[in-house]
Amino acid sequence: MTKMPFIHRLNRGLNATRQADFLAPLLLRLFLAPVFITAGLTKLLAFESTVNWMGNPDWGLGLPLPWLMAVLATATELVGGCLLLFGLATRLIAIPLMATMLVAAFAVHWDNGWFAIAPSDPSTSMVRPLAAIGIPAAEQSLENSKAVGERLSAARQILREHGNYSWLTGKGNIVILNNGIEFAATYFIMLLSLFFTGGGRYCSADYWIGRRWLSNSD
């Protein structure tokens, strides 16, 4: 009996935070918008290289109609990023943006596993629990971490002996790029959330357009 009032008060307090639930989609949009705008601008400013990468089967994606694919990818990321920034047509633009993340994950990053940056210490790897229950991919990831650690140690030793190591690492530690699906999957999940929630109240164009439309329909 004594626990119920506390549970009710706790639940009431948690429900009160829903008054600020617009912050979640706002922060997702502000995080994702510069990611896609930058990606789109990069493709646009090096458009010929983008077309070649789309069509080349040896070192690119090997897609048909590479010029059209480059236009679609560039426009989706550039326009989509701008729409996310203002919260305009948020749910609609999330669909093609999610599609680009799926293409990136499966066509570009899939063979490299999960991690974007290869972990160099197996003892701190997030896949250790999965490896402990015998999942082959997780076990392989731990083996890869051991190899990464060995190579990083060798690289640090060479740089300390033959270079200005403190200057080289002054802006951050040296890492090995694994180029896995981690970022693409993370962005996909964030976009999926926006697809279901929309741009959010108060701070999105969708909200104010919807209010104006409803007021006019009355």
C-alpha cells in the first residue's frame, strides 16, 4: 500500500516531462541536418567523382545509371538536410534519407562489420558479451581488435622514433578506420524516430503549418 502513492507520484512526474517532448525531435533534426547537408555539398562539389564512384564496379558501387544515381543521392542529402533543419516535410523526407542510409550500410559498409572506428582493446569492446555466448561475428570482431591493437602499437612506436609524436597526436589519438555500418545504422534509427514523431511541436515548420491548416479548416 505504501508503494503505490510513490509509484503514482513518480509516474505523474515523468508524465509532466512530456510538456518538453518537442526537444527530442528538435535535437535529432539539428544533429542530422548538418550531417546530410555536408554530405550533399561534398557530392555536389565533386560531382564528377561522385558519378564515377556510383558507376565504377571495381572501386565504387557499380550502380546502373550512375549520373542519375549521383543526382538523386546529392539532391536527397542536400535538400533533405535543409528540410530537416527547418522541420519541413519531416516525415516525408525521412523516407528517402533512410533509403540512402540503407544503401550506404549494405552497399558500402556491410563487409566491414559494425564499428566505424576499429576498437583496439578487446577487453573494452562492446561485443565481448556476444562473443562470450559464442556468436561467430563477435568472436571475429575481438580477433580483429587484437590485430588492430598490434598495428596501432607498431604505428605509435614508429612515429615516436621518427616523428614528432606529440604534434601528430595533438588533435586526437591515432585510430584505424574500420568503416563499418555503425554511423549509417545510427542515422537510420534517428531518421526512423523522426518518421514516427515528425518534426515536433513549436520548433518545426510542420507544426505551424499544421496549426494554420487546422484553424482554416474550422
